[in-house]
Amino acid sequence: MSDLHSDLAKIPVTVITGFLGAGKTSLIRHLMANAGGRKLAVLVNEFGTVGVDGEILRQCADENCPDENIVELANGCLCCTVADEFIPTIEALMARPQKPDHILIETSGLALPKPLLKAFDWPAIRSKITVDGVIALADAEAVAAGRFAPDVAAVDAQRLADDSLDHETPLSEVFEDQISCADLVLLSKADLAGTTGLAAARTVIEAELPRKLPILPLTEGVIDPRIVLGLNAAAEDDLAARPSHHDGADDHEHDDFDTVVIELPEIDDPVPLIAAIERLARDQNILRVKGHIAVTGKPMRLLIQAVGDRVRHQFDRPWGADPRRSALVVIGEHDDVNEDAIRAELLGVPA
């Protein structure tokens, strides 16, 4: 075990939460590359059965965070599978001859962090780990545009007029629960939002926060690790200060969201596929698309990451011995996900 921890010290855990595509993986990659001598372990949870973020992080594995310390949990939302997934994984990490100095947990973009924090009170792990801090990432450009935060004053006024009205969308509840649970809020994609967008996003978030928190801009995941790690928040002992829409509920349902995995043939040109993904966001209100695509004549995988109609794509690494399997994970609100229409849009792209 590293000399950063005695056998009696609790290992700190940083929970990194945030909406779909807010930049959680980019932040973790930066922390892995700037660990400051810490031996890290990373738990990655994705909504859906095809993991993308875990593979991205494994490409950054090094002596500070070896491949075996990157654990992917891709069989459901971590906040809903605490007993089945999280507790055994943590116990396995603690049983290793060289325990990590710090654990990073990347939650699904649809996860509520508070049920996860409650798990740290389980007797099996309470004496071994502590929540150093909860970091919430918010897409500054999106928040400034009002896409993931309601007009609280208008909603309250309408509720006073008609108690039967409920204008809070599932997206807004997830967003609010994530920032309400945080010790630090990072406004990601600050370069895209600009000064005006950052100011608008800050105003929206400050209006939602249950207590005053630091709110800092972030671009491409780059921030001084000393700001993110070492908060010593012991968040598991401070749950009352972190209100949730689901306080008192026995569990947290994800029936509001659907995920579809689309297998695709090899393509000659990525441009029509990118255009199809953009149309899905505009016409079917799809929230997130991510995956790998095989392009004819290219030995490397094409990584696609889309948030709404903003699509990023790059060749990330050779397929090597892996099958050249093209698959995209598509995530949207339940009422917006028409699997047949999504398949028709994506499979209609010329091969």
C-alpha cells in the first residue's frame, strides 16, 4: 500500500456526476494524467449495456491507474444497483494487495448521486472509504439555453394556480438532484458558452443550489487536481444538506428514459451518419448518442460522441484483434424514443 495512507486511514472517493455529455470522462482523463503520485482506481457506470467511456479511459491507463484499476459497471444505473454492483466492487478493490490511494466514480448521466452516497454508510465499507467530494458537471452552453433547468418561479406560480399541474420534466429533476448533492459545480464547455453564457448558466445554477457552492468554468476537462481532490467533505455524513426530489422514496426509477443499441454495417463515409445523428436530435429529441463505427479502409475505430445535435467524432485507436463491430448507444426520454424510427434513420445511411 502507498505511504499516502496508513492501514487505519479511510480511502477517499470522489463521485463525479453530471448530465449526459457534460464532460465527466474528459475530467477523469485529466485527473488520471495528473494524479500527483496517487494510485487511482476508476469506477465507470454507463446507462445501457454497451460501454464506451470505460474503453476511452483504458487508453489512458498508466502506472498511476493501471488497466485493472478501471472497472466498468454497464448493467444499469449505479444508484439502483448498489447492493449488486457497487458494494462488491468496492470490497474487491479493498481486498487487493495494493489498495488505491483515491477512487474516482463516474456515474451515469442519468444517475442520482444521493442513493449512492447512502451506500457509503453500509457497515462493510464505512470504515474503509469516505466520500471526499461530489463533483457535478453542468454543460454551461446547454444550461444557459435553458435546456436542462426549468423556470422555477413560473412553475411555482402555475402550481399555485392549479395543484394538478406538474411542469418539472424528468430531465430537470435529474439535473437538480445532481447539483444539489454537489460540493463543487464545474461549468463545462466554457469555451463554447463564452462569458455571457457562463454568467447565465451560473445564475441558473445558483438559483437551484440549496447552499452556496463554488462554481468554476471548465474546458476539455482541464482543472488543477488540487481543486477537485482533497475536499475532505465526508459527504456520507452530510446527507441532510443535499436535498433530492426522491428523498423518502425507496428507489429511483429510470422508466422515464430509454436506451437503444443500434448495430450498423461498415460505412464508407462518416458524413451521412453524422448528419443522421444530428437529425435524430432535432426531429426525435434524442439526448445522447455514442459508440464506435468501422469505416472502410480505416484500421482505426471512429469514436462518436453526440450531445443533442452537437456531434464529435475522431479515430481513437486501431481495431487490432477486436471484431470490427459498429454499434451506437442512443438515449432519450421514454416518450421520444421510437426504436423503429431510430433504426430507419441510422440504417438508412449508405454503407
